[in-house]
Amino acid sequence: MPFLEIIHMSGDSERRELSKQIPVTIGSHASADITIEEPDVEILHCRISWGKSAFEAVSLGTGSIDVNGTPVNKAVLKDGDVLRFGSVDLRFHTEEEADVAGVGVDSASSLKPLTEEVEVRREREERSRPAKPSEDVVDDVEEFDDDDFDGSNEGSLAAGLEALAAESRSGEISSKPKKKSKSSKSSRSSTKSKSRSSSKPASTEKSAPVKPVKAEASPPPASEPKVPEPQPVVSRDDEMSPRLREAMRSSRQRRPGEEDPLRSPLVLGLAGGAVALMLTGAIFYFIAFRQTTQQEFDQAKAVYDEGKFQNAIAAFNEFILLHPRDELSVKAKELLGLARVRQQIESATPKFPEGLDVLRVFIRENSDREADFEALHPEIVTHARKISLEAAVAAGRQFNEDFLRISREARTILNTYSPKDAPPTETLNQIESALRVSEAAILRNNVFKDHVDRMEAALNTEGGEPSPLDALKIRRDLIVRYPTSSPTDRNGFENDKQVVALFNRALTAEKDKVVPIDVEQEAIVEDRTPEADLLTLAFQGRTKIDEISVGKSVIALAKDCLYGVDFVTGEPVWRRVIGLNTPFFPIEEDNLPSVIYFDTNHLELVRLHQTTGQLIWRQRIDDYVSSSPLMVDNTIYLSTDSGRLIAIDLESGQMVGELQFSQPISGAVQLRDEQHLLVAGYEEVLYTVSQRPFECTNVSYLGQAPGSVGAPLLPMGPYMLLIENRTDSATLHLLLAESGTEPIIEVDSARVSGRVIDAPVIRGRDLFVPATGQRIYAFNVSDDPGQPPLTAGPVFEGARMGDVSMSLLTGPNGQVWMATDALNRLQLTTDSLQPDGDPISPGLATQPLKALSGFLLNGRSRPYTSAATFTRTDRESLTSDWQIVLGGRPLASTVRDNGAFNLAVVNEAGHAFRVGDRQLSSGPFLTNASVRLPLHPDLVTPLMGAEMSKNRIAVVCGDPEPRLWMINAAGQIEGSPQLSKPLQAPPCPLGDRVVLPIPGALDFARFSGQSRIRGFQLPTGDESEWEDVAPINDETIVAVSTNGTVRLLKIQTSPSPHLAEVAKLELGSDVSIPVATTDSMIAVADASRKLSLLDTNRLDPIATRQFSDPISTTPVFIGDIILIPQGGKSLLAATTTDLSDVFTIPTNGVPPTGAVEKDSKVVITLQNGQVLYVDLNSHEVTARQSLDATLSDPPFLAEGSVFVFSIDGTLYKLHAPS
């Protein structure tokens, strides 16, 4: 019989016999027939079964099987084939070599007595028991052939019995015992013979194997004939002894001719009765056997129905082995497969991957049964549904992504074997819903683990300094993604123990990163003085001239300057240059009184006497300040962009303490206990700082986004208001901040539309929050028990002008003043916040509103100018009694050379001034404007101006009423013609005429007594705009368009006076700065960084040069050289013949404003107020001066001196350099 030889790596071997009826399974699972528990062996790896003509090996898993070293999915086995599973080899054998010898029978041996037959039978029974390998087995059993009973034998059974009895009585025959012989090797193969046992069916595997033995035959007696040697013994079930057979033979020999016993009536009767008895016994046996088989099946199924699948698997396996041909074995195999599936998926801890694999095996093993297999579809659907649904649910609970795959694969099986006419839609929806929930849970868990790992890494100090802010930002990202709706909410991570522990570690680490710095830096008490005489032009007007100054000054801010203005008269008292973009409006200290401001030009904190403007001290900060300082307990606390909190003594200006934070911080505010300060970080946290000692005592978490805190913190009794801006809204955080020893906690919040960038204000319990879009939100703040801390009130909706600065000031009885694009008074009632009267003082607010002695001090700028108008307004009547206009940049000026200094100038606010030697020497302010242009109240576009011939100035305005004013050298208006269209570029002089660059044309302004000259029209379809128009001489001008077209135009007299184009040149690139001209040369720079020198006859190129840096301002001709600004980096001097280098002056990133030649030197002014003197012979800088101001215009010569204007309208007369 074929068998498998199982060879282990250790050399041990086993055998497993094969049957055509029962397949053999191989796998790592305990239910396999041959179990090999190794990683490379699948649960059910292989099946070996009879395949009609030979045994076959088939793969049951996802991989292949190794047959003779080759991976295959199916193989027909031949003798000697080796199958490898891990470290175990299975060798296939077709048959075992027979080692069976014939058993000889002594024909001359006599019959033994009956007692001896009994002994022989006992010996047989003993030999049928298992014997030790060393024992000899005695076999005196001779094969009993069927030939002994056929009809050709002459003897009969009765005669044999009679002869045996006679022989026994006579005692003539004696028997000798046979010699013992060793048993041969057992074999389970049978050989056909003539014996009766060879015709019987083969015994089942349950039967014990019979080992055939060799018997030594004794030599026959000499007196008897030689008998043929009998055939080898195959079966040992015959109980008839050789003596009985010999007696039968002897009797036949002794009674020749006797009739055939089979024809005897007695024998026939006995035979018929025996047959009947056999049939009856067979019937009863079949009935009993069938009952026993059904009982065994029912018992196994009962175990299956009880859910004891391990026992059911064993019971069904045993049933199939005992009854392989029974019709119940098919059902047993089905239930066996289902038991294996259910064993995996219905345990306390279901094994879904194994269950799915076993279900697939079940499908493969039964799929060839066609109609019978269809009956199994409901079972397959049931188990596939269970695997798919429960695996989908378990995937989310166990965060097992592999279960998602298992669920989807089981869902495919469910779809495949479900009825086509009744798809399981509801079940599929349940599975899909469970998959989505589990996918979300797995993603949530993965996100959680990733964020926790990143927080750990950020707080890990092994790789360097910890980054607690990074850890807090990672936490914020996590809880924003999975927020916690309540303290018991398990979907959020805010209260997760691991997250909380890391959160506390981060706060502690951030507190440790706030480092105190020992510093004692003395203040500077010497003031800076510019090397020039100066005169500030500022228009001032008042309605009450009988009031007398009391020596009290208020402060006003315009451009880069801070002004002291007399409170009663509105006259300017002092001026200090503090730089552009000051981080906070200067604060006033009432004891001295004094003013504290930050100088952005020198990065210094400065304290001035408010009445006189004299310097008290200045302290070097060497850093940009982030917000307004806090002044408490004679100490100033200043926050910087680099995260420094500096403590400065108010009286001496000495720097007495410093804390370095890990990030930029807001301005400090004092807590209610008056011993601690609170500052907000650029992101995430708040810091509590004790004043003495000066150190950080606590870090509180708020989670504000980077740079989201724009408005200053506002203390409100026990509360602190912090406003966090979003894209188009803001969140008000009401914080409980009574003591510096406890963390700051949020007690309430509110959301408003628009961003909050200006300071909120509070009066009593009424809180007013300004937001972009001219909105004001009113709230009620309460610390009463049982009352909400923050209650929303009415909202005021303004003109929605965007991010316009807004200043609020509260008054009694619910009054609120608002300065935005005008000054408004609002009235708060229970359910409304509405305007109380019409707005006054139109213009954008330039500084916070201030109330003083029943008046409002208001600074604003009109839409057409950046100059600031500062007024004093009665709080009740909303009428102003004085105003002063500060910071007006000059538009144009002209100097009359008549032996004395005589300057006329018009500034951007439309004020004309005449300056002579007397005004210049009496300084420092000139407030009497010679002319105030009557501008339209709705004017929004800036004024333009230019110097004309005969020491005149032309000023023009745009819509809604375009007009030109001609101002003479005395500062008076000579004419004001109305224009047809607004100008695109400043007006240009052409002799005594004024050329107006209007859209699509160059027109002439007509004054009284002038004849008409027809202007120039652009060709039809040319929509280019004018960038600049400059004079060449009294008859020729050059006009440049923004698209790079240069036109040379002259006045022609024929046929009638008109302006005609005489030459045209396309530069090929846009132009954005004015041109420079002389009588013979034009210099024009374009956007491609190319400078072109053109002649003034036909615009023929003289020289061109390409530069690496852009040309930032208009080049300047100085003799035979041209000064070319190089992007603020340097000023290049080049020849006017070929633009080759002459010399270069570094400007350190500061753009020049212009240059003028004086005494063989070039005086160059830079935007930051630096003045350079360059020798034209040596090309060296021979002197430097600092005006400590921001310059806007080129310098000019008058009466042998160099003059220059700053952006606030201050005229500087430079001293001769030392």
C-alpha cells in the first residue's frame, strides 16, 4: 500500500499510509492530518489524495508547494518524490517490499489429539497479540485451500471427522513440535492465492496487522508418497487444523468411490440452513451496523450543535476514518469543514484571518460538487457575513488594519455566494458603515501615536535643547483635529493621560527656557543735534485768539516726528524725529510731566520733558520693540521682537533687569495683586512674571495661533482680556488672572466678526471692542457670583472700510467717541449702540483719541495727503477751536535769486509758504501759510506740483474738480484754470507755458493773455499712460510713457502753433521713474535695469549700459558725469560719453535722494538723513553729516548754501562740513 515517509531534520522518520478513499492534509493547524508547526507552513498547506489514476498533491494555501525542489500548485506523485514543508521532508512510496515467505506443511504429519488442538489454538491467540521484537513466533498453521472443499475431492467432512476420531482413539499417530522461527518484516500488502481469505475484502485500518511467519517442514516419512509443497500463507483467520485436513485427505484415500457429500440431503439441508442463518445474521448485522453508524454521526453532530467545535472536529474525523464509504461521511465532511471555520471565528478571541483561510479551503474542497455545493451557499454566506462584519468592527477596536482587508475579502465571498435575486444590501451597508467607523478609529489611533511620538521627540533633550513650544503646537494640532466636547468625551485627546503628562512636561520646560540676564546698563543723557539750521513748515489756525498759553503741551504724531503742541493755542512747541513705523504711540507720564517714546532710527527708548521737549535720558535697546511699554512702580517694562522683557528705571533710565524668552512676546500688563506681570507669547502660551525678583513664575496654556494677538492685553479687575485674531473673525478670551501664583485659566469667551487690531476700552462694566469694518461690539463684564462673566450687547456697524485704524474713548453715561474716517460720538443704551449726532473732522485717525479738560485731542489725515491734522474739539458740542497741520511733504519749491534768500514752497496738504532770511533765522516753526488752496472736500487723489519758469509753481488736483493753481514767488495765486481731465504726471514747463499730461494727449494750460497752442494727441488705439514729461529748452520737451515709448516734441508754428512729435524711440521695457535731462542729453532708465543716454535732437543713442541692480531713483547729471543709484547699495558715477565707471560711493542699502555740485564737491543726500561730500578730483568722501531725519527731495543751492527738505516739511540749511 502506498505510504509517506516523514523525515525530520534530526534524522528521525515516521510513516503515514495512504488510502484512495481518505485524503491526507498537511499544515500548521492542529486539525491537519500531518501537523508541521513552522513559520513557512500555512494553516492548511497541502492535500494528498487519489486522483483516478495516481496520488496527487494540491496546494491549499496562498503559496505553492515544494516538490523535488520545484514550487508548484499541483503535482502527480511518483515513487520517490520528495515534498518539503519547512524543515520536514515527505517521501512518497508506491508499495512496501514484501518480505513474506511460504509456510511449509508436513504431509506426513499425523492429526493431533483434540487437547493438542486446543493448545495450538491458544498459541495462535498468543501469537495474535503484539510480541516483543526479540520473541520467536511458532506457527504451525497451514493454509486451508478452498480446493479442500470443492466437489472434486473424494472425501467428505463426516469421513474426515470419523477418521480423526478413530486415529485419536488408536493413538497410533504422534506429533512432534515445530521449531521456532523469527517473524519476517510486516507488510500490509496482500498477495492473491487460492485461499479463502484472499477472496475476503481487505480489513480497515482499525484492524491489527498480521505478521506472516515461516514454518520449517519436517521431512516426510519414507513409507508415504511425496506431497507438493503448499502455497505461502496469506490469511490466518481459518480455524481448521492441518490434522483435520490430513484426516480428511486420509479418509478420502481410505474410502475411494464414496459418493459426493455435497449431494447428500443432510449436507444440502445443513447448507440451506446455514445460508438462511447467514442471511438472517447479515440482515440483523446490517441493521445493527446502520444504527451504530447513525448514532455515531448524531453524537458528533450534537457536539457540533453545542458549539464544542474542537471535540466535533475530532468526532467527525474519527467517523470519516471508520466509515469512509458511508453516505453520512459526505455530510460529516461538510460539518467538519464548517466546524473548522466556526472554531476560528466563534471563539472568545476570534481569529478572523485563520477563519477566512479555512472558509476558503472549505469552498475549494466542496466547489466541485455542483448541485450539492449550491446547498452549502447559505452556510458560506452566514460565515462570510460574520467574518466580514465582526472583523470590520474588531479592526476599529483593536486598531488592526489587516482586519480591514480580511473584512473586505470576506465581503467579496459574501457577495459571490449570496442569492443574485436577493442581494444582502442591508448587511453590506452595515459592513461598509463598520469599515468606515473602523478606518476612522485606526486613523485616529495612528494620528494619536504619531503626535505623541513627535511630542516626545520635541521634549527629548538627548539631541540638544528641548522644543516645548513645538510639543505644544503638536498637541494643539492633535486636539484641534480630535476636539474634546466635554470632560467625559473619549473621542478627544485633550484629557488623555499620556497627552496630559507630555503637556505638563512641555509647560515646565518652557518655563525653564525663560532665562534671567544680569544687566546694569546706564542711560545716555547727551542729546543729538543736527549739523544744520532748520525750519518746520506747519499750518496752524485757531478761532479763539484771546486765550493765553499756560505752558501745557500735548503730543501729536506726524510722519517720522513727534511734536509738542500748546494745549491752549495749538502752536507747535517742539519737534523730535523718532523714525518711521514707531511700534507704539508715545506714553505720557504725569508726574514730571514727561513723554516716553521709541526711536526707530537708533533703536533707543527715549524720555523727554513734555513741556519743553528736552532730553532726559535715552537707553540703547538694540532691538525692535513689539508693543507699548508698561509703566508701574517707577519702572518701565519693555517687550521686544526677539523675546526680551526689559526693566528700566523711570528716573535714571538705567536698565535694571532682563528676561530672555524663547519667542517674541506682547506688552506686559500688571495683575490685580500688583506683584506680577502677564505677557502673551507669539504663540501658544502666556507667561507670569514676578516683579521682585524679576523672573518667570508660571507658564499657562491658551493655544493662540502664531501672531494672532494684535491688540494689547486689557486688565479688567480680576480678569484679563486677550483677543485672538482669525482670518476674518476674532475670539475674545476672558481670563481669570487675580494672582501670579496660579495658572491663568479661561472663564469665558466670545466671537466677533472682523479682526481686532486696535485697543479695546472699558468703563465700569461696559466693554467696547473695535473690529475691522468699522464695527464696535459692546459687552457687559461681571464678576458677580451666578452672573455670566461676559455678556454680549449691541453692535455698531459703520462704513466697513477694511483694516482702518480705529480709536475709541469712553465717557460718562454710556458715551463712546470713535475716530476712524471721521470723529463720531456714539450712545450706548440697553439694546443699541447708535451715533449721537453727525460725524465731524473727516480723515483717517493717525493717533489715539485723548480726553483732557473737557476736550478731545484728535489726529487725522485727509485722503489726498499723509500730513496729519491735529485738533482740539469740545467733547459736548463737537466743535474745534484750533487745528495744526503737521508733516506736509513739499511738492515743489522755487528760489528767487535777488541777493537774499527767497523761497516759495507748496506742500502736499495744499499750503503755500514763503520763506525768507527772517523766517529762517527765527525758526523753528513757520505756521503762517501764505496761501491755503481751496481744495474740494471730496478730493481723494494726491496733489501734483512742479517748478515753472519765472520762479513760479504749478499745483494741480484731480477729480471731482480737476484744477491748476499757479503760485508765484511771493506765495500768491496768479491763476487757477479748471482742467478738462485729471493729469497722469506732474505738469511740465515749456517756456512760459504749462504742458499738462492728460490721458491720451499733451495739452496746454491757458492763462489770461496767452494765445492758444494746439496740443499733441496720441495715435488712435494707443492707450499708454504718461510717466514723465521734462523740458529740454523753451521749445522742446521729452515725454516718456509707462510702456517705454520716448517721444521728442517741439512747438511748430506752421500752419498754426501746435506741439508736434519730431522723434520717437521704443525702449522695449517699461519705465517707472522720471527722466533726467540737460540741454543736450536725456537719461532714461527702464525696468530691464538698462540706462540709455539719448541726444536731444533725434533721440539717437549716445550710450547704453546694462546694470545688475535696478536703478532706484532718477539719475543726476553733474558736469560731465552722471550719478546712477544702484538699488540702494551704492551710487555709481559714470562718464556721459560711454557710461564707463568713474567712482562708486557705497550707500549701505540706503537710497540716495539726490545730489548737487558745490565748490568742486558733490553733495549727496541719502534717505536716512546722511549727507556725503565727495571730492570731484580725488573721488573720495571728504566729509559726512547727519541730519537725523528722513529726507524726501534732492538738495538745492541757494545763496551759496545747500538746502534740503525732510518728509515732514522741515527745511534744513546745512552747515559747512568741518
